[in-house]
Amino acid sequence: MIKVTGTGRLTLIHSTLSSNCPLTVFVGNTATLDARAGSSLNLDAAGRSGILRSDAASFITVTDSSIDGDILAAGKNVSLRRDRISGNNLTIDTTEKSELWDLTLTTVQSVRFLSDDGNVNSPDFDIRNTTFDDLLTAQIRFTGFQWAQLTNVTVSQPGGADWWTGMITQNAKVTRYWWLRVDGVDGTGTLLEAANTLITVTRLDPPTVTWTALPSPAPNDIYWAGTSTWPVSAPLGYIIYRASTEDRYASPSAQWMNATYRAQATATINTIVYYPDQNLTAFAQSDTTITLVFSALTPEMKVDGVLLYYQTNQTSILPINRELNVTAVVNNTGSISVRDSVVSFFSTNVDGNNDGIMDAPKSTYVSADLWIGDYTVPLLPLKQTRIAWVLWTPTGVSEGSRAVSAVIVIDDNPTPITITIHNDGTNDANGATAVLFNETGARSPAVAFFLARGASTQVQIVWTPSTPGDKTISVGVYTPPLPEPQRNIDYNWQNNWASATVNVKTKPDIWLDPADFTGAPTGVRGFPVDIPVIVKNNGDTDAIGFSVSVFLDGVSAAKLLAHADDVGVGGLSSSTIMIPVTINAVGLHNLTIFADSHNTDGSLTSGVGSIVEGVESNNWANETINLQAPAGTIVMNPITTPPTGFAPGATLNVEGFVNDNTGDAIPGLPITVELHNPQGTIITTVDTISDNTGSWRVLLTIPLGTGDGTHRVRVISTAGTSIQEAAQNIEVRNPTTIWNAIFLGLPVWLWLVIVIAAVVALVAVTLYFRVFGLGKMVECGECGSFIPEDSTSCPKCGVEFEKEMAKCSNCQAWIPVDVKQCPECGVEFATGKVEMADYQGKMRTQYDEVIAKFREEASRSLGRAVNEREFQDWWRKQPTFVTFEDWLREEEEMRKMGSKPCPTCATLNSVTATVCHKCGTYLKEDRRAPPGGPPAKADEGGEGAPAPADAVPKKVIRKPGATSPVLQKKVIKRSQEGEGDTQNPPEEEF
């Protein structure tokens, strides 16, 4: 096992880890594993699986390498880029975003993506350029609050299924991206390199059908761009942008797609701005390219001349069967620079008619063995010339005119000089030497060689010129001196010496002129600022492929803000580059610009960098930048206080976002969340930084021992007072007794109140129905009042009743109340039951029949048909008016007080009735008998009888003779106003 713990770091560069047994590599605590540049982690062995594992706050970074083993990454994050994974299992469960880029999953059988920071608006996975087969696709699940970003990711779903089918559950979100390439090309289709090209990409807004600006590209969201704000510069004539096309959720109704983009561009050459023939759009459903054609821009190249060199000398007298250098001077007279121009050399005239066009295709000359070779000019700038050359050995038996070229020599640079030596003698040359002399006569070390008779050979001598300019060098060849054998001594010393004049160029001299950095750029804290850097080259030789870096307030790796790579400046020329920097500070700060700042391996240099220069001390420049605090507003989401308040020790989820005054997000803003007690004292704070979307989130814990009261949560930014703060109040309550404990979301004391209220309501309802709704009413035998059946005395007259006994109405004997026949006189009592509802129904029918007669009378009286309202108005004015309640009351009074016959139809009515209950005749009584008065006589049909002297409950009986049985009726208790409102008892006794 290999353990990397604590703050340790294991760096592997083109290294191999292996073992005879399964190997475990563990990264814990805050340690880091960094494997790159072709490293191999061979963890599997002996037919068993090894494992690469991390936890806690550790980091794993593996780039351009291979891992043969299982991966269980549970640390802070993991970054796997361009790796080959050969294990069986891949599990990612980190606390921050993990990157899986350009992976080759050769033998992986199981994948699990478990990372979830609890915020669906911050990405948990950034997966790019990776293919999942059908086995792995079926295992991909995103759940909880995960946000996965898939860029150019291929999945294998069953036929006809959407790519996200079965992949998303709960609140998770998956965003799909594709690579959108925008090319700016000239009229020949060649990329607009070094044409000051600016490219803008916008996106269609479907609701408004307008093109909306995209946010500034984040790092790793755009490539080959010189700047990071729209419009971006394209030094090579093209950019590649990571374009979002769709968001997918678990709910079918929550899907969102917007994949239509538009590309615009300009090119500026010699202060003239050019535009493409048209701006184009694309619907990105896969990796897509938009090509913007600038047909007005075309290169125009011509060959200004062809020179031939033999060795280092340009001459018109050239040997046959010797290697010559053929050099062409190529000039770009067009309107655009061009890259990768191919210059072809032929051993014949390919434009015999001088029309500027080859007489035949290139393939014709190749097949005829007339093609010498090709040379590719990497970059042919506008209005400049470049050299193209090839080596050519003309064959033959006679001399003729041929061409040759010279090498380029740079001062202080070791330069190999190739010397061609011929042996024209008749004996082999053994132990011969060659020596080079510079213009001062200094000689190089001798180089020995052997040369057979009649043969030729080449010898290389290294020459390091000390100064630039035209230099004359000489070469001499010597045979060994005496006493060498006579046949080994050169017999003709006249041709053993040759000279040549060589132009020695100065080395590149990268220069940052302090006069170019006198301005003070301004910017906003936390937002990208483009720093223009003018790089000059005082040397004759091009400086290509170096870096320019910008540092903040000092020079060290920790203070490096940004750097631009692959910078090139021609000899005796200059170039302006834009370096975007983002600074999280305000006020005046010093910027240090360092040209040729990195070594060839990409590390920050402490010496001469990647370019050998004549002067190294002029690669630095300083300038001041003034940074303003961003202006904006902090927004805090509402915090809901529970009914009992927050208890000390509780943790609050405090989150929100921060925008500038235009509504755009402010990323990287320092945020401080404070908790103030009722006295305004800060009792705890938590710090965080807003993410790329302006969102922020902290967990704020109320300290133990915090007192009760209204506390205040305050969110501020240390960036300055231009950021408007946010605040809201919360209640803090300490639980004191069990009554304040929370049960099922409510305090115990509140549950107790609810239970007591329910019991009181139940008892009240029970008592109500027992006293008022279910009581049986009987008639007092003394005064005739209706009283509860179970009364022991009459509440009206005060007479006491004997329990369970009643007096027979026929023989006046005391008998039990529940007998059906008097045991003394043998009379039978009337029994039976009738529903009160039936009784009221009969009364309502009689009442309606009488009303119908009065309605006819009203129509006759008014001379027209009347509606219900008109009838009621008319009837209330008549002496016959009676309500249904009075109608029922009169029926009851007739039973108690007696009756009288109607003079019209002889129907018995109550002595208090004003209207006959059958025919409706007005009875015209001067006054109504008072309630409780003497009953009518028996021969008038009344049911009442004089009350006996002793006041006891009466048992109503069927009397002997032809009279109908008298009904003892259980009546409804009347209201105090004497209205007819009654409660309907369930039954009555006859």
C-alpha cells in the first residue's frame, strides 16, 4: 500500500507504479496525488484488483496517463484528463466538482457518480469527450440535488429512447453541451491568422425570438481565444466554445432546450475593418462548426527570387553530384497573412508561357521525376517575405549551372559548419585533419578523418561566432607531417584551403519598453480586465513560442495572475497581446509583466526562460492598475422561523445570490454572514465566496448558550460599501420544560390544549342532546304544562309526582305507569307510536290547502295573477293572516284548552284560533283565550277535562263510550317567545 496523507504530495511524471501483489494507493487528509505525462498506475496484479482511493479533503489529478485498477474517489475532488482506465469499478463521491475529460473506459464494468453538494445550481460533475457503452449507460444515475454537465458525451440507450431516459431522479439536473467551433476564413478558405479577428457568439431567446448575449466564457469553456470577454480575439482565426444546448430534469414537464447560436466576426488589417459575407447560425445537436467567409480578404504570394548555394557560398559555378541548397524568397503582397504555405521546387520551368499558372498539375512533374521537394512556410505575414529552401543533388557527368543556399548563423550560438572534402590523389588519406579559422585567426579543434582515394566525405566543425555581422571563416585540411610515409603526405597544398563570408545575425532580444506601460488601466474587482502588452524584439532572429506573464504586487508563483503562451515576435519587430486578468482586490496595485517567463517544460523560470537572448534584463515592465469595488446587491433567501423559534445549537441554511446594478451575477465576491444578538453584538460569523453564477450558501450554527430574543442575520461583503447588504430577523428560544418539547411538529403544551378542547366539546354536545335534544315531554296532570318525562315535580305549579305511578283517568286508582289496562276498572289504555315528522307533514298539508284558498281570493281581489311576494304582502294585511308556527301552536292549544266549531264547516278549532284550519273562515273572536286557561267542554269536541284536585301526572286513557281515544303526546319544548319552533323528537306515544 502507498499512503499519501497530511499535507503531503506525490508527483509522478512519466513514472510507473506496479507491484507483484494488488496495490492500493490511498490519498487522505489534504494530500495530493499528481500523475501526468504518460505515467502508469498498474494496481491490478495476480488476477486481483488494486484500488486508487481518496477521502477527506484530498485531491487526485491524473493527466495523460493510465490507471489499471479500481477507482474510489471520495476526497475533495478528482480530475481525470485524457486517461485510460482499465479497472472494473469507477466510483466518484467527492465534496466538490470532479472532472472526467477524454477518458477511455476499456474494461470498466461499473460506474457510480455519487457526488452531491446539496445545491442543484453548482456543478458536481464535468464530463467531456467520453463514451459510455450500453452496460455503463444503464448504470448512470443522477439524483438528489446533483448537477451533471455532459460535453460531447456519447451514451447508448435502447432504440428510440431519449438519451436521458432513466438517468435523472428527484431534483437532479443534467445539462448537455456540444463543442461549437467558429472559423474566420479568407476567400481561399484559409484561416484568418494574425488578422486581429474578433468573434462574438450569441444565443437565441425563444420567448422573444431575439439574440441575447452570452456570459463571459469561464476558464476551460473556450479555447484558442486570446481574451475571455465577448467579442473574443482569435489569434489563429478560430475559437472553440462549449455551448449549452439543453437542461433535463426528472419531471417530463420541466425539460428545457435552446441550442440555436449565431456567430459574428470582424477582422482588422492596417486599421481597415472587414466583415464576413454574412453572419451565420447553427442548431447544435452535436459538435458543430460555423464558418464565416471574408471573401474580400485573399493572400497574394509570389516568388521574388531563387538562389542556389553550394556549401555556404552563393555562386554560379556549382558542382554536379554534390548536395546544393535551393532557396526561394516568397513575398505576400495580398490582404491577409497566411499560414502553412507550401512552396514546391522543380528542376524544370513549370511556367513556360509566363502566365503565372503552372503548365501542368504538380503530379505530372512528380511522375516525371522533375519535382525536387516542398517547403512549408509556417506563417507568411502580410506584406512580408519569408525564405523557403530544399536540398538538391543534381546528377550528371558534365558540369552545368546549378544553385545553392547559405545557412543562417546567430551570434553566440554554436553553429555546425559542414565541409566537403575530395581526395583527388592516388592513395588513401589516413589521419588527415580539418581545422576552421574565424576572422581573427582563432582556430577550432582539429577534426580527424579518413578519405579513400578518388572519394569525397563531409566533416562537421562547430563554430560559435562571438559577434554579429559579416564574418569570414576559413577551412584547411592537412595530412600528417613527417616522418609519415611519403605516400600519406599531400602532394598539392594549393587546393587544401577555402574561405567563405557568412552573415551572423543577432540573437532574439525580447524587450518590454517602459514607455509602453505608463498608463494606468482601470477595472472592477472580481471582473476580467484585459492588459495590453507590447512585446518588442530588438534582435535579427525571430522569437517564437515564449510566454508572457502578469504578476500582482510582487513576483512569485503565488502572485501569478495570468500568462499567455505561444507568443511570437519577428526579428526587429513588435507584437501586441492582450492578457485577461481577474483581481479580487480594490484600490491601486502594482502589475509586473515578465516576457519569456517560463521554461520549455512549462515551469516558471528563475533564469533565462525558453529563449536564449542577447540581453535578459529588459524582459520586465511595471505599471499600476486602479481597481474599483463592484456595485451591486446581496439578496438573501427568506429564513422561516419555526413556531417555537430556533433553539441554540440549531444550524440554519443561509443562502442567496449577489448581482451588480445591471442584474448580472458577481462571481468571486467575498461574503460574510453574521448573527447579531438583540443587543446588536456579533456572536458568530461564517465566510464564503460567490460562485460563477453569483450564488452563495453557508451553514450558520446558533452558538450554545445563546439567550432568547429576536436575533438578526446580516450578510455583508468585505469588498466595499458599494455592495448593498441584506438582513432579516429570526427568533431564538431555549426549550425550558417538557411542555416546550416538539412532538409531531408542535409543542407538547399545544397538543394538551387541543386534547382538552376536544374533550370539552364532546361533553358539551352530549349534555346538549341529553337535556335539549333527546328529552321526552309529558303533560302535568295538575296544571297542564308540558314538562320533561323524568321530572319529579312540576316546575310550573310545584306539585310532586310519585315515581313510576299514575292515576287512572277512569277510576282514579293509582296504577303503574307502564301497564296497558287498569287493574281496578279494566279500562284499556291507548298505545302506539307516530312519527313527529308525519304529524308536522299533515299540519303543513292542511296549512297549504288553506293558503291556496287565500291565494285565489288575493287574485280575485287584485284582478290578476299574483306571485308569491305579492301574495305575502296582501295576506299580511288581512285579519285571517296566520303563520305556520301559529297554526301548530293553535293545534296544541286546542288539545290543552279545548276547541270550538267553525260556523261555516263545523270543524273543531282551538279556542284561540282566528282562522278555521279547514276552510279558512275568519272566526272573529274578540280575544284569544290565554294560554293555560280552562279547556273546552266535552260536548264541543275538546280533549281537555277539568283537572283533578290532586296534581299528579295524567295517564291518558281510552274512555268508555263512543268517544275517540285521547292522545297523550310527547311535545317539543317551546322557545321563550312562544313561537312554533320545535325540536322534532324521534317518536311520540298515544
